[in-house]
Amino acid sequence: MKKELRPVHDVVTCDVCGRTILKGERAEAYLAPGGHRHQVCDLCSLRAQHEGWIRESAAGDVPTRMPRSEPRRGVLGRLRRRPAAEPAPPVEQREEPAARGDAPAPAPARERPAPARPRSRDPRHVRAIPTTAQAKVDRALELFNGSTHQRTIAGLARTLGNPFVSAQPDTTQGSQVSVVVAWELSWYRYRVDLGDEADPVMMLDKGEEIEQIEEDLREWNARLDADGRVLAGHSVNDGGSEA
């Protein structure tokens, strides 16, 4: 009589990987959402937990009703499910009550910057031009004596003697005076600009003979003093060499 061979243990397969549980290997029961029971090997326990399955031994610690599994939504779906932020309530602005009988004051207008004013010339550097001919001559001689040209004339006078001197206002340029200093063998003509504050005295011409000087400039109405300064008044040589 033959003996019938029976398996020592029932054949159990893993519901995750489908592998037959080997002898000596332990399978653990897991509860899937909806209450379905599954056998899971030790190697697939993490996958079972990832799917949301719970160990049957720990089922007493979780609610009886299993959470309903929902399919994963995309990024747009999750953003759409987020509640829209409620707008902030408007800030109530309180207005000061206007005085009885008075209209509310208008809002102040934005002031425009005032245009920059051009700098006025310092009045200390503005030369006032005299109006009379004699005042122009006096002022021109004062400017001439303050220039380096006066020292040149003073040096020549120590060698050549007293010169003929003329100071005549220009008939076309109201701010200019012509100063002529002449000897028998040389002469110098200067222009004094009463309105030029930087360099009022300039030598315009020089020559050797008095006849070369224009006739209206040969009116010798000035002279040199002992220090070589040009002063208003008749020259000591008046009439001696005038052409």
C-alpha cells in the first residue's frame, strides 16, 4: 500500500510580487483600502505601505473606515483645488468733516521748481562809464596810470625828456579814450576801454614822426608829473613841436 505525500504547509503567494512564500519565510497580512486582505512577503512590505495598505496587526490603531484612495492629481489639478485667497477688506478712509459753511479745501497742487535765475554780475566788477568828456578823460588816465604801460612811459621820459601827451574820447566808441604820448623821434598810441574790467589799456600803434599822428589826436591836453604819471592839464611842451 503506497503512502500519500501531503505538503507540510499550504502554498501561500505574495499579493504584491506574486512569488510563492518559501518554507521558513513569513508572510504578513495587510488590509488594503476597502477592507481587502492581502498576504505580503517581507521583501514587499515597503511597497504595500506605499500603496496605502496597513498591517492587519495594527488595524486596531486605525479607524474602522478606511480612507478612500484618490487618484493622484497633476500640478494643475492640485492648484485648482486650493481655495482662492480672500481679498483683503478695503481700508476705510476717514474724511475730516469740513467746517460748517466752508467748502472742502482742495488738494495741494504739486509745485513746479522755480526756474534758475541767471547769475548777475557782481556790481563791484562792473565799471560805470562816465557821461561827460572830461570825466571820461580823468577815468582813462587813472586806468592808464595803474597799468604796466605807465612804467614804460616813465622810463622813456627819464631818457627822452618830457613828452607831448593827449587824451581824447573816441567819437564813435563812447567807452573808449585815446591816449597819445609823443617825443620828437617817437610816439605811442594807447586805447583805454572804460568798460573793460579785465585789460582796459592796450597799445594800438607807434611811430617815429609826430606828423604821422592824426590831427584830432594832437591836442596836447595832458602831461607827465615828476613820477611819470599822466595827469590832465596842458603839457609843458604845448605848442613847441605840434605840427
